[in-house]
Amino acid sequence: MATASFLLSICSAKDLPALYIFGDSLVDAGNNFYINTAAKANFPNGIDFGNPIGIPSGRFTNGRIVTDILGEELGLTSFTPPYLAPTTTGDVLLKGVNYASSASGILNDTERFFGHQIHLDKQISNFWQNSSSWNTLLDTIISRFRSQLARLYNLDARKFIVTNSAAVGCIPFVRDLHSSVDSCVAAMNQKAQLFNSRLNSLLAELTKNLEASTFICANVYAMLDDILNNYMTSYDFEVADSACCHIAGAGLHGGLIPCGALSQVCPDRSKYVFWDPFHLTETSYEIIAKHMMDGGLNYISPMNIRQLLKY
């Protein structure tokens, strides 16, 4: 929650754009298979991705992640490959690379929870304190993120799409940690909103101060909030508070144990908002990708991705 979900840098090419993806498990496409960490997207993750049964995709969802869907919308002919894959070499690097690593964060010590992963500083390197006070911690996070984004700018990145923090108080994991609460955990959502406010100010500051740069904020908080409030009437979901992939008895919402080999999987993933305790289903990601591509200012500002490509 102390990190923006992910960021994209779009490099304009003669025919098609190239996506360079940085972030955590929301957009990890398999990098964590190549490092020693407990944060791996093993089967049944990827059950609907199209691989042979039992072969995971490296993604923490049932099918495609949001960056896969965005790449398809942009006309890319293949998914942006993970940086650590042996085949990600040569000309492949010029077409876009996914540097994301599950359980990573803006602050490097995020990794202590799951072992090794590629924190955001390290992800950018591949591209060429504990505090009891939330406000103090936010100061540290925003300061670090400012430096990281400026570092990418100095590596000639110019067009950025940064997602804000989603309504983390509504994910199955947080719901089950606060089992006395029947709805979303307001205190967690308030912290997410405070981070998002600071993030908006940071992106406006960077756009003003870094020549020829464009920083866009995708308001994933608003997107998920709308899905959760209108999941049946507008989106044809049936379950919006529990994990599709879960272990029976591991919390009222299936939120206490990650999706894994012993998990049960719901028969119709398209009816669930959440795939596991932390991540969304492919169907939810399709909705978010559509808002990012073509949404109005309430979902992505100061312009959407389709407008950015013409900017």
C-alpha cells in the first residue's frame, strides 16, 4: 500500500509504442521465477492464461494482467517480456521490457516480508527507518519516489503513467485481518487516499519541473471503488468481497492464505472481482485497462493513454 501499484514509461516508436513496466505483483509477468523468493505465481495462477494445464504464467491472476491488456490495446503483437527471462535479449529489449517484481515497493526494505525480489531502485538500475508516523513515512515514500522517477527521466523516459493506490481496505486480505468489520476497512482506505493526494502533487510538480515530460495518474482507487459499489448492476459480477482462489476456512473472505497448490478455485472467474487475497481477476483488469485507455478525467488525468499517444 506504500507504493503506487505500477508505472509505465511509453517510448514512441515509428510504428508501435514500447512499454517499460515497473512495479509489484500487480504487473509482475514472471521475473520472480528467476530469483529466490517465496513470492512466486505458481499454479493455479494463470489457469486461464492459455498455457498447458499446471504451467503458471508468472502472473498473480487467473489470466492476463492489466499491462498485458494495455499492450494488446496499443497494438503490440506479444506480451511485454519479463526482464530476467533468458530470451529477453538483443532487439527484444527495444520493444519493451517488464521489470516488475512481486512484493517489491518504493522502499527497498519491502522485501523483508517475502525474501528476495527486485525493489524499484533495482528495477530502474536494470533499466540503465521504520517510522510509527504515517505522515513521516509518507514523506519518505514520496521523496524516494520523486528520486526514482527523476532517475528514469534522466535515462530519457518522457511519458509516464503512474497508478495510485487502490482501495486496499476492501481487498479480502484486509477484510479478514479486520474480521470484526463487515465492510471495507475505512482506516486503510483513508491512508491510501492520503498517499494518493501526495502522489497527485508529486506528479504535477514533476511535470512542471522536468522539461518535455508528461506524468499521468491513473486513478485506480476510483476505478475499483466504482466496481465494488456497482459490481452487480454495472459489471455483472456476483462476488465483490471474497477471493476466487482460496483455501477453505482461511478467513471469511478467503483472504488469509495466498493462492497456491492447495487452493480451491471458483468455477466462473468472470463473476469475481478478486482473484486471490490481494489481486484482481482478469475481468476486473479488463475494466481497469479500458478506463486507462479511454477513460475520463475522473479515472485518468490529465489525459488518457490514447490521448497521450497523440500528445
